[in-house]
Amino acid sequence: MKVKVIFYSMYGHVYRMAEAVAEGAREVPGAEVSLLQVPELMPDEALERAGAKQARAAFAHISVAKPDDLADADALIFGTPTRFGNMCAQMRNFLDQTGGLWAKNALVGKVGSVFTSTATQHGGQETTLTSFHTTLLHHGMIIVGVPYSETRQNTLDEISGGSPYGASTIAAADGSRLPSENELAIARFQGRHVAAIAAKLARR
């Protein structure tokens, strides 16, 4: 049973969340989990100006995804930073290349899930996740979120991402805040939950 975690990360926050999602998925017996990143669209000079080139070097070893990589997975878990309340251009560009898969119904019945990162508490986490779901539904995928009991939102002890729509983190406007243990725990649960559901479906 194959689970693929496909992400775009500029400064490393989504990458760290992707690692946690993959950790959770690997806890499910029989899960073969791989981590892939979508292609970068920004030129090196722009990344340098944005201070992202060095950050991206930390996960340069992660293979770059191709649309056809989605076809043999039982579950696909996507991670994207927010751009004005939507997925980033890099992820949108990648998904816009999956028309051939759509035409062949290649993703119908697969489990799909999404996680995200924003700079601020109310920076579009939920709109990014739910608007991403639209693309997955067009592909005929089965969307899995995070049960509210696992979102850890019933406590006011700390500021934290996480919602029924998926795991999330808050990076701060300058990117200085790393995913908290609470946020990583939600991400690990999401990976484990998605993989467990995919395993049940695979056995049917």
C-alpha cells in the first residue's frame, strides 16, 4: 500500500510538516511511504533575494515529483504554503499538469489529504485546505481530514495550527517560528489516519 507525501516548501516549514506526516504514515503496517516535492518555478536569483535558497538546500535531496508519480499511489497527502488564501503557484502548476490522469480516471477512489502553513494565525489556512479539496474532488478522490478530537483545538494553552480540514503550522511573518510539537503531532496523526484508511480500502 503506497502513500505519497507531495509538498512544496520555500523556507522549510512545510517540509518539516511533510516529514511528520510521513512519520505518522509509516506507523501503519504495510505502508510504503515516499516524500516528493513539486518543481520550483522561481529562478535562483529570486530565491536568493527572498532568502529562501539556503533554506531549500536542506531538502534538495528530496526527489522532484512528476504528475505520473501520483498514479500508483493508494493515498496522496499534499502540503502547500498559503498564498493569499490558496495553494502556492508551484503546487497549482503541478496539479494543472494532471489533466492526463483526470482523463484516464487514474486517481478515482484514491485517498487524498492536505496540510498547510501560513505566516499568521488567520492567514488563510482553512481556505487553502478546503479550496485544495476542490481539485481532489474533480479527480474523484476520497478526502480525509483530521477528526476534530485530534485537532487539539480544545485548549487555549498555546497558539497552534490544526483544523478538521488538515494539519497546519504558523511560521510568523519573518519565518522564524518552526512547527510546534502540537502541530507536528497533528501532522503525524494525519499521516497515520490517511494511511490506515487507505490500507482498509486496499484490502476490500
